Amino acid sequence: MEPTESPPHATLAEAPLPDRHASIQAQLAFLLILNAKRGAARYRVATGCGVVPEQWGDRRMRMADVAVTGAAPSSDHALPEPLVLFSIMSPQNEARIHADVWAFVTIPSVVEVVVIDTGRIAAEQWRRGTDGEWPEEPETIERGGRLAIERIGFDRSLHDVYETTDLLG
């Protein structure tokens, strides 16, 4: 077999994530795990996980870059009972990410959805209200702001999320 050939029956990986996207995803997961281990709240973190929007039942999944759940680990393809879902947005995936947000908010267990921007230090945060409703527009967090998720006791500067990227320059 030539070095450039795939072995028989090999699964080929999807296109690799750009460095900035992958760095934000890893850093965010690290910060969330660190927060959980400090005992702020009981939850676990998953990356690149499937979630099932309410309107689709078990037929179709969406993917969250990072997710938080309080549910026990399972062997399911979809993450059970996600609480907070994070998507990382670039100019190339902006339309898909916004479609994902509107799918994510149909999941009954989800209380927050956060979109992290790869083009600049900024995030959009949607929070389910105490009445169970979602806002029409997200809260925008800019450079110097804080990403606070009360349900899991997470509160970090947005700078921390971008710490391993070239955007802090």
C-alpha cells in the first residue's frame, strides 16, 4: 500500500477544523471542565457531540462544538439532556450556526446557547427566561466582557476563552 492510500475499510476523517476554531473549542472545554472540578456545579462536558432538537425527534441531529449536561454518560449517539450548548462560528459556517441555534432552543433541557465568534473576540448568548421563553435577540458579549452561565456557576472573561488563539495579539 502506498503511504497516501487509506487502509481497507478505514474511516476517513472529516475536514480538519481551522486552528483558531479548534483552539477555542479546546480552551472552552478546558475552562468548563476546570470549573466543574472546582465543584461549582455537577455537570460534564462533551465536545463535537450530537444533540436532537425537539421538532425532529430521533430522526436528525445537530452538532454542538461543546456541550454541558448533568446527565450520566451513555452509549447513545446523542448527548442526553444537554443544558448549555456552544457553537463556534466562522464566516464560512455562519448560516449553519444560526440555524443550529434555532434548533437548539427547541430542546427542552437546554437553558443557554452560546455562539463564539472566530473572526473577533465576541460571543452571542441566548438564555431561556424564567417563563421558559427565549429572547428574540441574544446578549452580545464583546472584548473585555464576561461569559457568565449562572446555571453551572461559570463566570470567565471572554479573554480566557480566546487565550490560545492569535486574536489576542
